Amino acid sequence: MKKLIPFVIVLFLCFACKNENTSRDTAKAENALETTTEKPEFAIIIHGGAGTILKRNMTPEKEAAYKAKLEEAIRVGYEILKNGGSSLDAVTKTINVMEDSPLFNAGKGAVFTNAETNELDASIMDGKTLNAGASAGTTTVRNPIDLARVVMDNSKHVMLSGKGAELFAEEQGLTLVEPSYFHTDRRLESLKRVKEREAKKVGKVDTESAYLDFYDADIKNAKFGTVGCAALDKNGNLAAGTSTGGMTNKRYGRVGDAPIIGSGTYANNATCAVSSTGWGEYFIRAQVAHDISALMDYKGLSLKEASKLVLNKVKDLGGDGGIVAVDKNGNMVAEFNTAGMYRATMNDKGELVIGIYEQ
């Protein structure tokens, strides 16, 4: 027995030494993986709305116009990030381009309310400070995302609405326009078609319940044109913003998810930046943008895993739409449960990817 003890000790030491070497080799491999996995210096992703976007309904000319505007918009943000600018500036200026285009349901291309007016909403959030700003129901502010930005930067508030928001915009020197600036024949024709369908379904009964019954049945066939952007800058700061004209034929001062922090927009340097588009009532109930961040923070899910899970929750509730997002490591995702979503991405290498349809 005494002779066996030294032998056992030798075996133990050899085993320990082998395990130590194996651990060192594993650590080296992991370190090598970390050093070879290159983190992008910056990244930017945008959307121009999700919904029933089918190739068979799109002319080559119209498709080319959307792709050209998406590229124009994202390149503005890309240049800001490339030159060391902030993610907040990249988000703001990128969204400005889409707000100034009649192609999207934001700014110039905003849809009409039941009263044949245009009411606009927007929000923005800083992932570094968790500061945020939003505006709702404005009719004279040319670029609502600019108003959201000054609410965040120059006030103690997060959201301003209606006439008060417009007064603040004027005090801040933002560009104001006549409400007619937002008028486009295409959007007005869309409203008329919706009203015609509503009249056939509802008849002459003009009650809130009748309106909501139609709203619930018809809205699944509508295309959502909200615009949004999420970005990561060279300093590691995330930001997100969203802007919209809301829902065609909306009434009663309806406000969707776009100006709601945590629903339409969220950014946190610890996790990700998200901008949403879709059926706003469900995105509000599911707190889509924040829930994606929370799943990454609390459960350690990847951005893609969290995004898919949250959109499945929205679908289970009865809603649809999509999101674009970028995480703190520069990973980008564009997830949607509709037939299509206007979208584009650019990384620090200048690689541009544009998509419209599901595939």
C-alpha cells in the first residue's frame, strides 16, 4: 500500500498538469477567437415601413424610386458616422431625408386623418444617457424628428403634443410650414378609398364602435410607411429614432407607437437601439423596442433572438409589423412578420444592402 501512494500522487500530478495545459489551450483558442472577430467601428440601419408590400403590386419605376431614396437616406447617416459624428446626428439627418420624401408615411408623405388633415409623430433616444424626446399630433412642423430632438436636448420633458409642441418648435427655431405642405394627392386618394370601404361596411352609422369594428377588420390590409433609423457611432454610442404620419383615416387624436419611448423607439448602450414600424396599438401593448433590449439584458439573448421572440409576441396578440436594430457590437437585424419592409443597412466598410420584400 505504501508503494502505491507515490504512484497515485504522480498520476494525480500528471492529470492536473494535463488539465492545466488543456485549460490554457482552451483559453488561447477563445482569446484568438475574440481577437479575430472584428467589431465594426460603426453601423447604421433604416426602415421605411412594413406591411403588405408585394412585388406584383410594384412597378419597376416605383421600386427603383424607393431603393434610390433608401440609399440616399442611409448614405447621409453613413457619412456622418464615417467622419466621427454622433449616432444621434446620423439618426436625425437620415430620417430627415425620408421625412422630406413623399414616398414614405412621415413628414411630406404623411397619410391623412379622417378629417383630411395630417398629424405627425416622432421620437428619438440617446443610448448613452437614456435621454429621449418625442412629439405627437403636430400639423405644422416640417420635420417632426427635429422637434423630438430639441425636446430631448432643450427641455425637461420627454413628449410634447399638439399646439404646445408646435409652439415649442417655433421657439426653438425649427422650420414651420402650412398644413397644406403635407398634402399629396396619392395619400388623399388612399383616404378616399378607405372611406369608401368603410361606408360599405359601416353604412350610415357613425359611431365609435362602428368605426373601431371597421378599423380592426380593415387595417390588416394597410401598408405602414413609418420611417426609422438605428445607429452605432465610433464612440460606442447607440441611438434610435422613428417618425410617422400615423394611420390612414385615424380619428379622435389617435397616437400610435412611433412617439412612445419603449414601443416605437428605444436605445441603450448596454444592449441595442431599436426603431419599430407596424400596427401601433399592439406595439404599444407589447412595448416592443424596450422588450428587445430587456431580453438581451436580463436573459442574455442575442439581438436576433430577442427581436424574433418579441415580434412573435406581437403576432400572437394579433398585430404585425417589423423592427430594425443594431446592438452594441455593431450587429444589425431587420425583422418583420409582414409581406415586406423597406430597409437598408451600411457597415463601416461601406457595404450597402437594400431590401423591400420578404426574400
